[in-house]
Amino acid sequence: MGKPGGFMEHRREEAGHRPAEQRVRDFLEIDLPLPEEKLLQQAARCMDCGIPFCHGTSTVPGAGAGCPVKNRIPDFNEMVFRGRWRDASDLLHSTNNFPEITGRICPALCEAACSLGINDDPVLVRHIEYQIVERAWREGWIQPQLPGEKTGRRVAIVGSGPSGLAAAQQLVRRGYDVTVFEKDDRIGGLLRYGIPDFKLDKRILDRRLEQLRAEGVEFQAGVHVGKDISARYLKKLYDAILLTMGAGWPRDLDVPGRQADNVHFAMDYLAQQNRINAGDRVFPHERIDAAGKSVAVIGGGDTGSDCVGTARRQGAREIHQLEILPKPPDARSAASPWPSWPTILRTSSSHEEGCDRRWSVLTKKLTGAGSHVAELHGVGVEWNVAQPPPAVSSSPSPRGEGRGEGQAGKSPPFRESPGSEFVLNVDLVLIAMGFMHVVPTGLIEEFGLERDARGNIAVNGFMTSQPAVFAAGDSISGASLVVRAIASGREAADAIDLWMET
């Protein structure tokens, strides 16, 4: 314990952001780190509770609370308090390959499970993690870790998101020759094209990729496995294959007018802006631009919030975010007790920049002239008390939000409120209703892989229905969190290593 009673002496103090009127003019990161003196006070608040639920008990969604990668949080808090920064960095990296990423974008399940949070504000875990790893980069403590000897075995990883990259680093450090295939033109998957630059500067990703390259990971971008090269080719050249393509099948909006040319999936919108930020050329007729427009974002989760922040930076005239679920309570309720992830109202930095948020509303149709939408027709809904709305109990799944829209053929657990109809004048509609499962065509069909009832790749100990073919991350869980994907990739690497040795 860093400082007995520190949690009584110091209150929680959040890290700051650049002023909203300044940050909306660019796509630079918005966080302002706490000065070291205040950070040490925050580390001192860790109370040596004896049963640190913040460590995490499971990487399976819904099966536990706390950190999926099982960061040793009380230990690195004490190390920071005592000035043992390098020890803290070593400890942090022993469980998490990319703490500079989770320190920026993780929703901090650890803080929701912090024992201090039962009757006080939890410890500022995520920001302490962020400061540890950034100090490590500045001091030059993060260096390539080369294996003592090579195994002579080869592993192919399909997909370069957080799960694939974590598995690649774990395996190459154990002496395997690892090749990562990515269908996009740059490495990073969701980290590269799914997360706005104002939340994750891509230079942060690039410096970590350089470490992986130095450790021996081979990256092949612009290679679509299942199209450019076959599954059969991979099986001939590699001893094992790991599939980490993510959950790329988006939940669509099944209403009249959906096919209009100014209605887009959120990820198409976000990825394009990231490409523009990277210097790519986008032809005018392909550009999805919110400048001067009235924007409707359908979906109230994290992806929708990212769309709000992006549209604000593009110069949108007004932004509406619509969510079918009811407005969450301001504080933790009995429905989500500690240490589970609480269903509460969360206001992101993008929301603070300006947005009209609506809950318990259903999009009925989109109308306009020709192939261009000009109006969104919606209605308020009342949820059935006997069949309450879906709630996130033990942990969040921000990329799987918006459940309930377009559920054709099913009896919805809500009814439309008489007289609540409304019309929004819109120039751009963004569908941010989350993702269903892995794309079921191409490589999945070529390998002949079995899928579970939800459409994810079915696995047993990370092994798919095909020998030597493994899967991890959102491909097996559905849309989830970056920190869960990292944990899954690490565990899949363990499974591959064990299988190779038997």
C-alpha cells in the first residue's frame, strides 16, 4: 500500500481535456495529462483492499468484473507512488502488450470494479497506466525483446487489430516466425481505421509497430486472405493459422429510404476521415462530409459518439444522436451492483462538444427527393416493464450498441408511444448500431469453419473446427472491447504454443 489512508486524504481528480472550442478545430488528441505531483496523489488513493476486483476475474464477456488482461493494478500504483516508474512499466507490460492504447481508449472496467468505488470515487487507474507507459517511451525503456532461440515453426495471423497484434508479439518472442496479413493498406485494423485520431493518434500505434517489426514480426498489408491468397496456400506454408479478422458484419437499419446516397455506415465514415488525416486522397464524389449539414447519428454507443466528434470537427451545423434504449440513470442502480459494469449515463468528450441526444426513439423511415434523404421520421417508444430493455451488466460492449433497431420478424419489447412522432431535417445519416459477428463469407467458407448460434467462429480452446486453424478476438466473441481483444490474442498465443509442443 503506497500511503495508508491516502484515499481519505485525496479526492479523485480527472485528467483534463483541451478546451472544446480549440480541439474541435483539429483531429489531435484531446487529453491533458495530470502533473506528476497530482498523479502520485491519485496513485496513493489505492487502498490495499485485500481482494482487488480491479485485477479482473474473466476475459469472457458477462462472466466477471475488472481488467480482462489482469493488470496488477495495486502493485503498479504503489510503484508509481514510490517513484519506481521502470518497475511499474515492466509490471504493466507483463500483462498488457499495448498499455498506451488501453490507457487512452479503454472504458476502464477496472475502475468500475475498484473496491473504493463501493462508496467513493474509484482510483484513477486508466490515466495512471497511460502515464506509466508514456514515461517508459520517453525514457527509452521500451525496446525490442528478441527470443533466445527460434523454434523453426511458422504462424500466419489474419487480421492486424489488437487481438492479432498481441498474439503476434507473444508468439514471435517465443521463437516463432510470425506473418501478419492485413487486407487494408496499413497495419492496425480497428486501431488504425475504427478509432478517431483525436482519441488515438496513429503515431502512437506506429511506434509500437516498429517494436514488433524489430522483434521479427513480418507484416503484409494490402493482402486479402481468401481473395488474394487462398486458405489452402496458408495451410501449406504455415504450421498454424490464427484468425483475428474482428466482427465486421454491421447491424443495418431496415427502414424505407435506407439505400439513399447520403446514408452511410459509421465505420465507413470514420475510416475515411482517418485516411484523410493520414494524407490519402479522397475523390469529391466519395467524400462523406458533415460540413454545414444537419447530421443524424443512429446508435447511442461509443461508435455513435465517435461519429459525433468527427462530424463536429468537420463543421456540422447540428448533430442529433438517436438511441432506441431508454436514458440510463445518473448513478449505479441495483440492476448493476458493484463490481459489475454499471449501466449509467455517460457523457463523452464528443458529446460535450455539442450534440442533441435523444433516448427511447425508433427510426421509422427516411424520406427525400430521388436518392437523397432530407427527413428522418421517428417515434418515441415505451419499453415493456415485464420485458425490460437489454442492459450491460458486468462489462460494456461499446461497438455492439443500438440493439433493437430493425428487428424484422420479432416481437419487440417496446411499443410506440401515441402522439410521439417527430421529423428531423437531415442532410447526412450515419448508422452506428454496432456489429453482429465476423463476416461469414470468403475465408470462413473456404476453411469450412463452424460458427456458433450468434454467427461467431466456433472454437474450443481457441481451436476452430479445422485442425491447426485458431481464432481469437471479436471473431469469436462478437463486437467487444480493445482490452478484451488483447487478452484474447494473448490467450490464443498460449493455446497455439501449447498445441505446437504436443
